[in-house]
Amino acid sequence: MLLTNATLATMHQGTPYGLLKNGAVLVKGRMIEWVGAGDDLPSEASGHEKIDLEGRLITPGLIDCHTHIVHGGNRANEFEMRLNGASYEEVARAGGGIVSTVTATRQADEAALLEDALKRVDALLGEGVTTIEIKSGYGLDLETELKMLRVARSIEKHREITVKTSFLGAHAVPAEYSGNADTYIDEVCIPALETAHAEGLVDAVDGFCEGIAFSPDQIRRVFEKANALGIRVKLHAEQLSNLGGTQLAAEFGALSADHLEYANDDDAAAMAKSGSVAVILPGAYYTIRETQAPPIEAFRKHKVPMALATDCNPGSSPITSLLLTMNMACTLFRMTPQEALEGITHNAALALGIDDAGVIKAGTRADLATWDIEHPAELSYRIGFNPLYKRMFGGKL
Ligand code: DI6
Ligand code: FE
């Protein structure tokens, strides 16, 4: 199939957005075979089905590299509590927060979890998403952590999308281990990681390093197990305070450190050295009405790649729109529209350790989004407007 007469945001050449006007993309099977100027078609392009995009924009298929999209229930009640004055941390300490979603997730069967998750996945698909990362972490017992990961993986069978899973057993201390976080790590988290890995359900290992969750020393033990199993790590770090999670993640060569509102210049330097991606999550910042923005300038200065993601979760970020996430990143954090688009394409792929998506380039997957707009800045600029024209996943429109 030949896509012609399009503006390409290839996201990998030296120019802004890797922009190519009057571009064409030759797709063969699941892969991109050739990318170039429309008046410079290779001979093998003739004889292929031609689709004239009439000047529309093509970007790589979007990648949401940090979600908790599989979970039971919702937390509209806590939304209401916060509006009556409680802080996110107070809600968590009062037995709400993550732990209340754990109860709902334990109670839900796989079919119910899947049905709920697919509604949220469909919202992302409708905006041109072709790859999504999904974390466990609302089970906090062996059985439910495995259940979440199985449901996450099964989404690939029900929708045209690539799913990457992260084991997030160190997300919160469940009520039955209250005050015994270390015991929870030893008795539940590490054995569950071993089992999930043995069942082939884990692409990466994540943790929540925070006062209301786990200390750097506790996360270190989980990361050491991940290392022993040969699994890459990532970490929720410096979201509500600076505990040193980013430095720990860097020490383990993390794929990414995520949130990072309270990270500092030294943290950015450490990430640059370890090649970790900074995953910026404006939906959570917005929802909990955080006022400290992540150190975008430090990430630029140290050349830390920045990704953007929804953090789709029922507590701190009930958002299923990467387009809105881009707008928030620009308006709240002063990221540029180019950085925003890099953040949900090329850099999001880096944050997942994927090298065959996130750019428009020969030899990568034919995962593309075509948009009824002329310039990529329009993706970040509008609020609540979805200009998706057609989505291509693995060469299929
Ligand atoms: N940081 C977050 O923002 C979410 N998890 C995390 O580690 C919050 C998840 C929740 O409130 O349910
Ligand atoms: Fe998260």
C-alpha cells in the first residue's frame, strides 16, 4: 500500500518534527518499506494500492508509555472528597487511594476487568494510539497481580494494538501488611515477580518510591531481583517529594523515571548518564493540583529524552487522552509542541525499550496515525478536539 500526498512528521531526522512535505510511505505487510518524497517514488511503488491523503499529516502511531488502564471500579467518590478539602496524601492515609482500587480489582473477574479496560483503550485508539504500556499494581497479592497482567496481555487479542506490561507489585502496601512494607516485599512482591516472569507476563519492573509507598531501600531489593531475572526497570520517582528514587533508577540503568515533579538538576544529570527517559505525566499533576512542575529545563540541559503519558489510573489521573496530555504538557510545563509529539512517539518508544516504532522510517512497524490537519503543532494546540483521520496498525488501516 502506498500512502501519498501527505506531510510526514517522521520524528527522526534533524529537522523539526523530521517534517517532510509532499511525502509518501510505502507499506509492505506489517512494515514500512520506504519513506520519501512523492516525486521520487521507488520503482517497486508502482502496482501498489494507492491512498491519496490530500495533504493530510501522518505521524507515527501514538504510544502511551505509562498507564494503569486495567483496574477495578473508579474513585469518583474520592474526587468528591478532595473537592471537599482533603489532599491526595490524606485520602491515601485514610484508607482510600490506591488501596481502595485494590479491593475493587481483587473482586473483579478477568472478564469484567477486560470489559472495563477496553472502554478506556478504545478512547486511546480513537486518538491514533498503536502501543500502550499497562502496569499491574492494584492486586498486591500473587493471584491478582497475575490476573491484571493476563488481562493486560489479552487486550492484544481484542484490539489492534501492541501491549507492553510492567510488573508494579511495589505500588502500595496492602492493608494486610500495613506497617510491614519489608515483609510485603519479601513475602508477596518478589515471589509474585518471579511467578509473573516465569509465566512470560513481564516486560519491565516498576515501583512507586514515595513516602506513602516504598523507600529507595525497599525498591532496591525489587530491582535487584529484576536484574537477576534480566528484566529492565522503571520507577515512579519524585512525584510528591524527593526521596532519591531517580538516583536509584539511574543506578539500575532504568528505561525511565516517571513523574519527577520533585527531581532536581543532579537527578537529571544522573538520568542522562544512565540513558533513562524522563516520563512526564501532566494528567496526574493537574488532577492532584500539584504546583511544582517537573524540571523540564534541567532535562533539556542534560539532554534527557522526555516522554509524555496519560498515567491513566482511577485516582490521580483518570484521563484517556494523549492529545489533552500534550496540551497540558505545553501549557502547564512549557514543553514545546515538538517536544510533546516526540514525547508520545519516539521518546515513548525509548521509555519502553522498543526500537521498531515511534518513528516513520523504513524497517519499522507500519503503525501510523493520519490527521486531518496541516501542521503537527495543531495536535498540542487544540483542547477537546480530535482530528484523527485514519489509524494504521501493523500495515492495516
Ligand atoms: N503514582 C500515581 O500517580 C498513581 N500511582 C502512582 O504510583 C496513583 C494511583 C492511584 O491513586 O490509584
Ligand atoms: Fe503511574
